[in-house]
Amino acid sequence: MYFHNIKDIPYKKKREGVYFKSITGEKSQLTMIKLDSGVTTDHSHINEQMGYILSGKVELMINNEIRVLKIGDSYHISSNTRHRFKVLGNKPLEYL
């Protein structure tokens, strides 16, 4: 399938307050994440990660460097690098 509308794909619950939907190919994946207000994640993984903030506000820590990101901001996380998302305010965070 060549064309998708990510708005039409329902979110799946990963765990409390963490939701995702994705378009998956043979060697790549586009994932949209939604984190509820007040949610904090802290982890690392072998994959590189790039993202773009669609809605909400987040404090993002990458390898102990902290920035506050809002709509239109983007980021890059190298593989095996610890990172933490802390959703700020009373609105969910959505990012690609």
C-alpha cells in the first residue's frame, strides 16, 4: 500500500497514558505517539529516533541535556541514548 492517512488509523494503547499508531514498511516505520498530560517516560533503545511536535508541550531530556519543545519543534536522538519525555501543561502531547 503506497498511500495512508494517519488521521484514519486508530491509536493503540501501549500502557497507561501512552498511545501510538504507525505505518510500517519493510525497513522503516512512521509512528505517531500520544502521551497524556502528566506522563513521563524515561528509556533508551537501539534505534535512532527523530521527532516533530504536533501538539502540546514537553520537557525532553536527551543524554542529560534538557529542552522544552512545543508545536513545530523537532529533535534527534542517537541510538542507545537515554531520553525522557515529561508532558507539560494540561493537554496531551502528540508527536511524529
